[in-house]
Amino acid sequence: MVDRNQECKACEGVGMLADDEGWQYRCPVCRGDGAYSQTEAHQEARVMAVDENNRLLD
């Protein structure tokens, strides 16, 4: 269980997100671990690849 103060707000601590078609992918904010710390706040964003339908390729 993730500490409530460090829980990722984007994925609500689960570590996975889903698009509108139901495709699931790792949370790009916390990188799939469900916790978001101050050290991760200073890391550069990783650009994800997409296919021709703009679905994320993980």
C-alpha cells in the first residue's frame, strides 16, 4: 500500500492508466509504481511512442 501523501494523483496509486478504448498502460507520472516522490518531480519527462491511431506504445 502506498502512503497517501505520496500516492500518485494521476493513477490514484494503482500504477496503471487506461485510454478511452480500454487499452491499459503504465502511468507515465509515477512510472508504474503508484508512488510519486519529490525526487521523481525533478526527472525529465519521457516521450512515449504512439501508433497511427495515437495509441500509446509501451
